[in-house]
Amino acid sequence: MMNTLSYELTLAQIKEALLRIRPYVHKTPLQSCRTLSEIAGRNVYLKLENMQKTGSFKLRGAANMIYGLHLQDAERGIICASAGNHAQGVAWAAKARNIPAVVVMPSHAPAAKVKATEAYGAKVFLHGASYDDAYAFARQLQQEENMKFIHAFDDEAVMAGQGTIALEIMAKLFDVDAIVVPVGGGGLLAGIAVAVKEHNPKVKVIGVQAAGAAAMAQSFKQGNITGLSEVQTIADGIAVKHPGELTFHYIRQYVDDIVTVTDEEIQEGMLFLLERGKLTAEGAGAVGVAALLAQKLQMNAKNLAVVVSGGNVDPLLLSRVITGKHRQTTSA
């Protein structure tokens, strides 16, 4: 949680973020998808952040935050808590700037994400059963070691970095009518929503969240922040018990709707991307496609962009998803 709630994120800051991070991140493809377009009855484009460096959009926010640090903060070293993707983004950007980094991840974090984070040079601690547990422990270490904390979502510099995705979408698809965005703690959705609505308020911004971790969806509908006692979803990248205060502020102000998808629907989204698009997406990255396939998105939009936020899926999990589908097919 932030010490001070400033509510100052603007389109101008997001444009500045794009200039800052451009040398370090990929401008990922915006790819049309004929099969999804036929299913949805509209033109569907996939923004492929699973092809980003480190395998997810999280590098954008981490790079904007870390490359914007004052020297005295950088010299203290940095620390973060993460379900996996933010960890890799922070570790990559810290290594590029030669800053020591410590990352706290939940004990059940996918082994592939842990190994990748360590390979980027960060010191990794595994703690707790959820992101929120890891976050509390990381804050404790921060106080003990006097390090700079890099929040996974509830920070305006991080949100600005994530919002650069919207700038790339709108620059290539100038007549986009709606953008569909995964949501966990809300940093990606908030950043994209600010960029989109300040550029063109007519463009719809829709969040998609896992039904087993729907804290932001519930908060959005109730009009105040609502936490969960537990989360359970295949989409570990968006398994967050408590939405961010800053992110909720911007989401409540700018987002048109948030829908939820079940784990079964998420698996269908993952399999669709793998089978039809030859694309590997983690559960969190596939929720937008899952919502389309499950017909959860009720809107009038001719040109729809769906953010595929990441592809860092545990191979064993992906194998189980594929095997489960195979069993359903052969038993039918």
C-alpha cells in the first residue's frame, strides 16, 4: 500500500513512461484473430504481451519505476513482492541498471518463474500461501534492510508503465472501440484505462478477473474496496486478495465494466490460444480470450483489442490443462 495517495496519473505521464522504457522493452505485436472475430462477430485483435521480454507486461511498469529512481534510492537496493511476473520484471530492470534486488514470492510460485527471477540476478525468498502473505514479509524485510519497495501494482509509476500498452494499441488500431484487460491488483487495468479515457473517452475499457479471485470485480460493483479471505484460481498471476487503493481509484473512475471467468473458462482460453493461435498464455494472460469465448462481453464494438498479458505458464500446469481437454474429447 502506498504511504501517500496522490491520484495524479495522467496521459502525459504515460507518454513520458513510453519514452523512458522504449529502449528496454519490446513493442509487442497487435495481431488480428480471424477465428475469434468470427466467434465474437466483430474484429478481434490480440495485444501479445506474452511476447514481451521476461514473458509478461510487468517489465513495462518495473522498468519505468526503476529507471526513474533517484540515485540515492537505487543505491539502497530494491525489494518487491510478486506472484512471479513482476518479480521477473523487477529483476531484469534492476540487473540492467546494476541495482541489487530482493524478491519475495509465494511458496507455491511456479518453479519456472522462480528460476527465471534468480537467473536475472535477484535474491529470491519464498514465503506464505498468497501474494498478500509475500507482500507482508517483503514489507518487513524492507524496513529491516532500508531498501526501496517496488509495488507490483499500487504505484503510479508502475501504472504509467503498464499504460504504455494502450498507447501502442491506439497508435496501430486508431479506430479501436474497446480494450479488454486482465485484472488482479489493478495496475494494468488502471494504467490502460487512464491512457484510453484521457485520449478518447468513447473507447470502452473492460476488465476480466478470475471468479476465484474476484476482489477487484466485487469492489468495482460495490463502490468500495472489498478484500477476500482466500483466493483459488488457476490464474496465479492475478490471484490477489486485496485490490490496490490507487488502482481502485482509477478503475472506479475510468473503467466501464469488470466481468469474471471461471477456471474452466480460463483453461478454454489457454487452449484456444495454444491450438488456434499457436500462442502460449498463462491463465492470467488468457482471461480476456476466455471472456470472449464464454460470451461474457456484452458491448457494441466493431474493433476489439484483447490484452494477452503474459505467457509464463508452468509446463506441468499446461500439461494438465492439455491432458484434461484430451480426456474430455476422448470420453465424449
